[in-house]
Amino acid sequence: MKLYHYVHCPFCVRVRLGFGFLGTKYESIVTAYDDEETPVKLTGKKMLPIVVYDDGKAQNESLDIIKAQDTNNLLGWDALAKNLEAINPLLDKSGALVHNLAMPYWIWTPEFNESSRKYFQTKKEVKRGPFKNLVHNQKSFADDLAKLLEDELVTELRPFYKSDKFTIMDIMIAAHLWGMYVVPEFRFSEAVNNYLQKVKAIAHFNYHEDYWR
């Protein structure tokens, strides 16, 4: 099985975390962000992650990909169904803040070259405005993210999100937050950092693994 993904993408990180936890074997293919041809050829649209199975069939949508591998329901999908009204707003709010803070840093990681960097920045500035303005406002974004995580994540850790067991919800949350580790001006609280590191260990996850092959 092949996994086409972007290193920075939270939805791609979801799949890598899920596969790591489940012990799913796959070939990792980091795709250039300005490569439109590959994803469109595989699924008809520019959206990653994509898995291509041994029979040649392709699938995207991160949760569908993970669920297809979780045949024994090890990730507690029923917990997600019961908590959608809580986790979806948390992911939406935290995701917006993470993107505002991390995007200007992601484009300078080894994942990007000059061409893909320009493509990414041009696309994302349509929605978020000039990256230089995001950087100028990073303290406000960082303060808002820290408060959000304290109010809506830390208070719900038991020690996992709303549960004493590791579930798909922890993968979803960690995937959205992990990219913040590249932002030097931001520090997770001890509680959030410990939680994310626990998820990392359980999922056997290495964010930068593909850079060291």
C-alpha cells in the first residue's frame, strides 16, 4: 500500500498516526505541494492524503482511510460519534490558529522548494492574507491558542480526550497540533506537551521521518 501525503498536513498526519498505532505497513510518498497531476490522476481532485492499495484502487479522506484499516475497532470510533459536538469546534478553532501561526514556518522546512513554496503561499494567502501579517500578529494567535487548549483540551484529558483510553479523537487532536512544534515563538503548556508526547509514543510517530530516509 502506498500513502501519498504532505509532511505538514494535519489530515495526512492523522493517517500516519493511525497507521503507526495500528501497525499498518505502507510505502511513504511525500508529494510536492505544487504537484497537481499526481492526486488528480489518482482520485480526480487535488487532495491528500491518498492511499493506493495493492489492487490499484485509490482512497482519500483521512478518517475513512484509517477506519478501513481498523477492522477490530481499536480506536473507539463510537467515542468519536458521541463527541462530535465537542471535538469538531475544538478542531476548527485550533486548526485556524495553528495554520495562522505555522504556515509561515512550514514553507521553510525541507518539504518545500522554491516552486512549491511560492505555490503554497499564493494559495493560502487568498484565504488568510499576507503571511507577513500573520507573523506580525502571531502573539495574538498564540495567546488565543494557549487559552483555547487550556479551556477546551486540558480540562477534558482523562488522561486522553474525554476518555481513559486512547481513541481516534486523540489522533485527530494531535494531528492538528503537531505542526506547532516548528514555531519557535510558541510553547505548549506542560500538560499539552505531555499529552502530545504520549500520543506520539503510542502511535510510534516521527514527524520528520521522511527527511532521514
